[in-house]
Amino acid sequence: MTIFYGFDGRTYANITNKCPCDCVFCIRKGGDSIVGNDPLWLEHEPTSDEIKQAFDKLDAGSIEEVVFCGYGEPMERAAVLLDTAKYIKSKGDISIRVNTNGLVRLIDPSFDISTLKGAVDSVSISLNAPDSKSYCEITRPSFGEKAFDEMLKFAADVKSLGIKTGFTVVDMGGMAEMIEKCRALSQSMGIPLRVRQYVTDNENYR
Ligand code: SF4
């Protein structure tokens, strides 16, 4: 089973296939893996020890950044993510990034956001849309309309911890006006926005 995989010169950690969303652009709809890697559907959710053992098989000295991304929402397993992120950081000068939908406090209301500090260097949050209605149409969160405001609050709280924070939006075409509104919202929060390419064929990404 593939816990770590490489793409575009980076090392990605795949620690869960769980996710409370069903994004219309989800890369998981485009195949079982990404550009030549083995399937990213996990046989089971790996334990912290399994993740650490898988990391130990890599050449830590050649890794600058590990991105917790998954074929799922990595913060579904926040405790495991934090434990393994700290382990990875103990193995070298390695940055940790988390790509997340920002809904961890709806997944687990007891999650303490301050625990990210020291374990995670940057967080990329899927903004996806400039308002709750279009967010729900694109992201289709199981939590319903409250998810949009929670995602924004998560982003603001991560930023206030001094962790590098960014937003993303996926350009599926015909979205110029929506992307401009996303940009305005991002700017109002002092958080940079990255417009991502819409990928429909994972094996021929680029
Ligand atoms: S949050 Fe990520 S893993 Fe979940 S459905 Fe959306 S794109 Fe897919």
C-alpha cells in the first residue's frame, strides 16, 4: 500500500482515504493514482508506526518537504498526522505542509488548532468558492452550509498562529468572475490565493 509517493519533486503522505466532502473536481474521480505511482487507495488506514516505518525507507536527506495530502482529507486523522509530522521533522531539515479542506473542527470539535504550531510549517486550504452557496455546490460537504464559515475561520486561526497559510481554488473553466471574487476574499483576509489546474486524467497530469 502506498503511504508516501513522489510527484513534481515533492514527497506526499497518504494517511487516509476518508473525507467529508465530495468535490466536483476531486482528483480521486480521475483514477486510482497520480502519474505513475501505485494505487493510492489504502488497504487500511495506516497506524503512526506504519507511517514512520514507511518514511524510514525513504532517503530523508533528499527530502525538503513532505505534504500531507492523501487520497482523502489528511486532517481526518489529525492526531496521527501531528505525531508523524513531528517524527519526520526529527529526521532532518524537512518542512511539513498540510493540504486540507479546513473542516477539521467539524470533523472533530475537540481539535485544538494550536497543536499545529511546531509540527506544521504551512497549510494550504481549499477555498474553492467565494460564498457558502457556491462552496456547497462545488465541495458538497456532509456538514452542509456551515462548512464555508468554518473553513474561513480555520484559515484565519491558522494564520494567526504564524503558520504560512494559503488558499486554493480549482479553475474548471468559465470561472473568471468566481475566481476574482475568491481573490478579493483572500486579499481581505491577507491570505494568498493559488489557482489550481483542473485535472481529469491523473496519469497524464500536466
Ligand atoms: S476535500 Fe479533497 S479529497 Fe475530499 S472530495 Fe474534496 S478534493 Fe477530494
